[in-house]
Amino acid sequence: MKKQTYLKLRGLLAEHDMTIAELAYQTGKSTPHISQCLLGKAQWRLDVVYRILDYFEIPYDQMHIYFPQGGKA
């Protein structure tokens, strides 16, 4: 069974009808890298986290909601 991580972020992508490839493009990272981060197999870089928050206009004080420690809230 696949480990479900970053569910709030995944929900945000679905809400905006956005693919992982589109998120990768917006962050300047590769699709496989973003996919690995979403699976919890790679660490999110802080600059990428801020780009995602800025793109979706999410206040920085809500970072922990979308990027919880270990990927699970």
C-alpha cells in the first residue's frame, strides 16, 4: 500500500485541477523530484516550499498545514 503523505497539499492540487508536472514547472523542479517529495522519499527544500505557498497565496504561518513534519498531520 502506498504511503499517503502531504494530503492537504494534494487536495490543493486537486482543487486547482493541477498536476504534479504543472507544480514542478511552477517551482522550477523536475516532475520526478516533486513526486518523490510528495511520497516522502525526498525532502522539500525551503525555497520550493515558499514558491508553492506564494503560488497558491497561502500565508507562511500556515506552512505546517501543507507541509507537516514527516508529511502527515
